[in-house]
Amino acid sequence: MRSDAVHQVLEAELDAARRRRGGRPPRVLDVGGGSGVWAVPLASAGCSVTVVDPSPNALAMLQRRAVDAGVADQITPLQGDTDALSALSPEGGADLVLAHGLLEVVDDVEAAVSALAEATAPGGAVSVLAANRYAAVLGWALAGRLAEALQLIQDPNGRLDEASDTLQRRFDTDGLREVLAGAGLTVELIQGQGVLSDLVPGSALDNNPRAADTMAELERAAALRAPLRDIATRLHAIARRPA
């Protein structure tokens, strides 16, 4: 797994799950992660991963990636969505539930978060990556699209009009914390992903390994620091189900 702030947090969470399970492989449930971007590296790190996704094409891509990586026996692909999690999640719940890029596209976010919480083992955690409202505002404003930037600030869901926006909603830090806590989860961390790296010109990193290392260190340092965290491209939350 990579060394950015999100991956470091997930690695620590998986280490804790291994200790809780007496060294047995952590059980991961990846909801909406059908193409395997997260599932395959997690399986390669020794996890048992169940992937639930409504798209058969995404699940087919996942299976190809899993075979190529030699971890097909550690990944269980299942077609479904959050409505079916109670039947598709590992028995007793997962030690780590991923909802990366999920909450901004579901129709009923409260119901989806409740399903994620119920699919989590007591003491386990839900990891959420979600689109950040204020990063989108900043992006539109810097592009000179001031009407769109104003709409994103004023709309209750941080959304443009339905015809031009593929997302149902965007989050800010307080909104993400509220929706997770509303499902009975204890929010332990909210940090940013893509805090400054998406703003730095590529020319600053070209052919300069030292600059790339410095950029990675800068990202990790900025991930937890408001207000920098609050303009990150995506917000990352860790929320725990009480033991």
C-alpha cells in the first residue's frame, strides 16, 4: 500500500484488527469498490476482502486484477448495493468497511451509512472517502466559473443542477461527521486527501525525486490541519462501531 495519509491510517487500522483477531487475517468489506483499486492491494497485504458492487463490469475488472495479482482466492466479489449488505457482509461483520466514493452517489445517505454501520463488527471501523464541497467551490472559482462556485456553497447538498452534476451531494467536515454519528458511529478522525498535491503544478515535480518525497511529506502534514484539510479534494473519515 502507498504511504499517503489515508493508506497510513488504514494500515494502522488493519494492524489493530489483526491484534483483535489474534493474528488472523482482517476481514474487509469494500462497498462500491468493484474495480479493485482498494481491494487488490488489501488482499495483497493479507486481508480477506469481500467486494460488493452493483456493476457486473466492475466486478469483472476486479476479478482480472485479482488474478493478475495472485490474490483471487482472498477476494469474494458479490453483486449488490447497500440495500443488500445485511445478506452479503461477512458473518459477524467486517473489521474494516470501506465506503470510498460511495456516499456522494447513493440516493439515501442516512440509510446507506446505517447499513455500513450494521455490516461492521463491534469494535471495527468504517472508512469513508467523500467528495469535499469546498474543494469543488475553489476549483470552479479558480476556473472563473463563479456562478457554479456560488451554487455549490449555497446548495444544501453542495450540488450543481441535476442535469450537469453526476454527484448527489458533497460534504464538508461537519456534515460528514454528522451523518456518521447519526448512525451510531464514533468519528475518530477526519483528514484530507489531495490537500495540496492537486494544486501544485506538475512541472514542480518533474524529474525531481526529492521534490516528490517532499510533496508526499507535505500532504501527510497538511491532511490533519484545518483549514488546509478543509479544502482537500476528498475528506477521509474513520468512524468506529462501539464494541
